[in-house]
Amino acid sequence: MQPTGNLHIGNYLGALKNWVRIQHDYECIFCIVDLHAVTVYQEPAELRAKIREIAALYLAAGIDPKVCAIMVQSAVPAHTELAWMLTCVTPVGWLERMTQYKMKAAKQESVGDGLLQYPVLMAADILLYQAGIVPVGDDQSQHLELTRDIAQRFNSLYGETFVVPGTSLPTVGARVMGLDDPTAKMSKSATGANHAVALLDPPAKIRKTIMRATTDSEPAVDCATAGPGVLNLLSIYQAFSGVSDDEIKSTFNGLRYGDLKKKVADIVVEHLEPFQQRYREITADPAYLDGILREGAERVAPIADSTVRLVKERMGLYT
């Protein structure tokens, strides 16, 4: 995850919760991608603070540094070194057709080269560790396909070097939509005051945001005909509670929207309060947090350095 904006319940239910579950099934590396963040200007002090905030949120969510690595991208120089070598085998046309690049470039008067090269750095993040599986959502599927294309192109030019990663895990987290616009995925870059519930929002703000969520014109919940706003609230409740579809129907069918929102707000607050308490405990000891990040980088650096040496050898570079 990028250390920008505020992580919200969509990030938790769609990714973090799933990461906590899979950490015991795979050899996992969880990266805070600060180099990706600086494709647009970031205020330096704020960026440094956000890096630590994201790390603490990873830990508060339940990611265990004893069984996996939590690290910061820029702390392992091999990320940028491999990215340059991969850039040299990646056609510009592949990058120019990336959907996210086209969307972001259209909103800017001047586009930095980092925005164009972003997917190559992402490919380096993955290929550096010879990753077999990358647990990301549908919005990153095109980047994963590009990573596979780059790996296959390099392998065809220089011989078998990289594992070609799988594009997804068989199970994915909940897809949470914006509370103000339930037709768009909840985003930490959105600016609307009632768009998202941030993981560190106080209970009063959580309740206020959810009570203002968009629903539809019907007077009460009908699970069979519910619009996207109502379905989003039901999905959030189900993701936090773990109840079945039948339980959702029996609990909410016929319920007025105000009561639906109150129940959703109650369960979100119930789950986030202990999460926030763990976060406060973790951030109360900055040395502990920095130690986790340092140890994570030290754990993965030998893998990264080994890959870079192999790539240099394949390409004929000085080693």
C-alpha cells in the first residue's frame, strides 16, 4: 500500500483482513511502497509520518512480523536497481496503454516520467522476490498482467530468470464502495467528506459518515430489489460480522434505512475500537515500530540482492 491518504474500511475488508489470514499459508512480504507515492509531490515530513502510520496499521490489523516481513520499499535499494533493468526491456507502448496511466495523465497538465514508469517499478517489486502469487484486487489486474509480460519478455531475451507470478489468490476480500457514491469503489484519494470511514476515525465521526450514506428512494430494505447504496451497507455489515446471506435477509428485510445505518455504524465502531487501541499502543513506542521495519528490510534484502546479481549476470553487466 502507498503511504498516502487515510486507510479506510475498504482497504481493511478488501485487503488487510485477507492478508492477515494468508500470512500463515504463504511466505509473505508486505511492502509499504513509498517510491510509488512520490510519482506526485508529497510533503516530506508528512510522507515520513504516513510510512510509520501504515506500518502501525498493518500491525494493528494482525500482520505478525514474526511470521512475515513488513518493510519499506525505499529501504531496499534493489527495488530501483531492478526497475531500471526492467525498464530497458519494456516497450513504451506497453506503458502508454495502461488504463491508470491514461486516466491520471488526463488530469494533469504535465506528466512526470515516474507516472509512466510506475508499472515497471511495481513489476520490480514483485519479480525481485520471485513471487508466486500477488494478492491484489481487480483494479491492479492490468499491472499484474504487465508484470507477467515483462517477466516473460526478459526470460525470452536472457534465459529463464524470473518466476512468472500468478495474478490473484483464489479468495478475495469484500469490495467496498463509496458511501457517498456507491457506484464507485471506496478510495483513499477521494476528497468527499462522507466518502469513506477511515480506520482511525473516532466513533462519532464513523457514525456521522455512515448515517449520511447514500441509499435509494424506497422506504425500507428489500434485499431482492435493493439499490447499490443499500447493498453496499449490507455488504459492509456482512463483512464485519461474518453472518450468512440468509441471516442478512432475516435481519434487514423490512428495516427502515435509519435503523440499517445504525446497525452498520454499531458494528463498524465495535470492530474498529480495539483495532485503534492496538494502533495507539504500537505508535506509543516509535523504536519498536522502526525496529520492525528495519528487521523486515534486513530479512528480504538477501533475496532481493540475489535476484539483482542474477539479472546482472544474465544481462552481461558488471557484478
